[in-house]
Amino acid sequence: MENTNLEQTMPLDYADSDDAVEIDNGIRDTIKGIRLSILAMGLGLAKIKSKSLFKGLNCRSMAEYIERLCNDTKMERSAVFNWLHIGEAYIKYKSDLEQIGFCDSDGPTKLPYLDRALAVRPKQEVFDNIRNMSLREFIGYSRGEAVEPFEDAPLVSIRGNIVYINGQLAIILSKNPGKRITAYFKKVIQVACEALEAGEVVLPVRLHSMREARRLTPVIERLKLEMRTVEGS
């Protein structure tokens, strides 16, 4: 099977399956944080609906399957239906989305608003903006609201141990503290710069150990998923 941009950036094993039980297990694992991906869950749900695979799970309809899934996983029905709409939208516009290299990190919660945006905006403009706009901006854009011009994002580049912002030298990392500490601070600066370019927010959290960090990471990812699902519902 030919690899797509999406398949190269996220696991889609169960979404590619035609086995109802395998897809169901994959969706449940994803909800638990084992495979945290809104888009993968959406594609799995869309497959179950389009091929009526819910019958293989002893459900008479997709709504009954979602009801059972929500009861078992303690997820909100609105969130699961939103994931379904995300999967259906991706499948419907798969060719156009692959052409622009759309992936999970570009914000799959914007996908349910694609139809509405395409009804009031030029196609090429819509597919440019679905990657560049935030969820809130894209929702307003899909309603035909006026679009404020984007401010130029700072151009950030890291060359060796030197960080440049808009071509100007901004930070020099000394190699004297040692490779490990230098690499650590370089990673921190890189993450901060990427967030700055994307108009995002970095929230520093101090932890006592890597063990705490490993335990906290899935909690943070689940909370982000819940917040973004609510914003997109």
C-alpha cells in the first residue's frame, strides 16, 4: 500500500483494517492514550460507519455503537460524534488534504468545517487556511466572517549553537557546560521558537524527575484532546 503523508506521521494500523473488532480495539486503545490521535480515531469510526462494521460488534446502528463505546470508555457522545465527522471529512477531501501535506498536527478538529468553508470561499484559499489558521479562526472563516491579515511571524533559525530571530543574532549557547546540558537548553529554545512562529503558548512545568514527566505526559495529552474537542464541538 502506498504511504501517504498522514501515514508517515501517525499510526493507522487499525484504521486500515476491515475487521470490526480490530478497529474497535484500536479506537479504545487510542482513547486510553495508547494511540492518542484524533484523526486516527475519526478514520476508524468513519470506516465502521461506511462499511456497517458495527453489525460485527452486535450493534444495529452506528448510533448504538457510539453509545456503547461512550458507556465503556466514559467519553462524551458529542466528542465521539465530532471525531466521526473529522474522519468523514478527511476521507471526503483526502486527495486535496494529502496534496497540501495535512497531518494530525495541523489541527484535525478544523476538518468538520471544511464543507461550510468551501461553500463560501475559494477552494485554494480554504486549503491554504486550514493549515495556517487556528481552530477558532477557521470556524469564523468558514462562516464567511472577515479575515484579519496575519502578522508576519518571526523567522527563527538555529545554526549550531546560535539562534537567529529575523536574521538577527538572539542567543548564543556556550559549549562549556558540556554536551548534555547544551543539548538540553538547545531543545528548550527550539521548542519555544517553534511555538513563537506558530503563535502558540509554551507552559513551563517543573518536575522532580523523568519518571514524573513520563507519568504526566499522557495526562496532558488527554486534557489537550478534551479541550480541543470541546472547542470544535
